Amino acid sequence: MTAAWRILGPAQEETDAAVAWYEEQRPTLGMELLDERDAALAIALEHPEMGAPVATVDGRVVRRVLLRRFPYALVMVHEGGVTTVVAMAHLHREPGYWRSRLDPR
């Protein structure tokens, strides 16, 4: 069974921008980033408790899963059987900027 997930618009925009930047650096490198993001997401969907808790918002635990080769992390919330990717966060820029994306219930 495939776990349900969604990605917020801003997180998709961050992903697209990172892929484009890496493609400019070296052809196929952006696609390697995307493959790594997809692999990290697949593991996180199988193991929702994986990843370091980085915040709690209205009782929801926000977790961060690091990518291996790239300085990015997926910031996710697991709730009601659905995983929401809140951010594709660069590890060396503006920590916690994504908090405003978490709507109160």
C-alpha cells in the first residue's frame, strides 16, 4: 500500500529551484537531487517516526529528514495518515523559515 502524501506549493517551488540550480552546475545533477529527495521521502513514508523532531505545532510533530549528498532536508508533518512536505529546506539558510506554513488546525 502506498502512503498518502502531498507537498505544499512553496516546498515544490523550493524543490524546482534547487533542481534548476544544480542542473546549471552540471547536467543531470539536478535530477540526482530529485532522485535523492524521492528516496528520502519513500523511506519517511514507510517510517513516519523517522527524522529528527524539529518543532511541535498544535500537537503535531514536525520532522526533518536529511538528504545524504545535498545540503537539504525535507521538513514534514505526519497527520491523519497523510504526510505533508512543508519545505525542502536548505540547511545553511534561514532556519525555521517554514514555520509560517503550518496552519493551526
